[in-house]
Amino acid sequence: MDISVETTVHATLGAVWAAYNDPRDIVHWNAASDDWHTTKSTVELRPGGKFCSRMEAKDGSFGFDFEGTYTNVVPNRLIEYTFGDRKARITFSNTPAGVSVRVSFDSERTHPVEQQRDGWQAILHRFKQYVEAKV
């Protein structure tokens, strides 16, 4: 099942693209809640390039690497990647209200669809807040 989340960021397309893909920025926004954080991020933004974000509970009780391989990159427009046997697609587009960022991804079977959607939407909301505060 495909799940989608979306937000509109009040910033330039260049600022949104940069913050989404720069490891120095990713560590500031990539968490679904205040009790989690990304401690390290690497990005090789090109088809065949790898990415990895180390996500950890702040109390040290759990952590995991969210990692994958880019399959398609169109600067300032599109990112597609695989992570495990799943796929994701991120689109960036200018709108009158700002930059629309839409993330679509294959669901997994371990957690309910609503929980997955809520978690990814929370991360995207934190991204929006981070970028708007930065510009």
C-alpha cells in the first residue's frame, strides 16, 4: 500500500531542497517526536548513491539506521529511493503558497498504516518548522 504525506514550506525551492538533502540540516529535523533524534546523517545524492540517518531514542533505549539507495534524482524536483524492499518518492514543487513537499512510500506490515502515516507526517512537519525558522 502506498502512503503519502505532504506539507507546504514557506521558503524558496532552493532552501527547501538544500535543507532536505544536507546532512548538517537533516540532523536537526529528522525525528517524529521530541524524544527521538538523528545523531548522524550521510547523503550521496545521485542515482546509485547511498544515504543513512542514524535515528535514536534520546534516552538511549533504542536506535536504528534508516538507510537506502537513490534510484532517481532530478534537482529541485524529485528524489526516488529504495530502502530494503520498499520504495519512496519525494516531489518538490512551487505553488502560490510556497514549496509543496510530498512524500509517498510503500507501507510495511509491522505497524498500522495510520501509525506510519502519522510518523512520516510528523517528520515532515518538523522539516517545515526547521526550514521556516532557518530562512
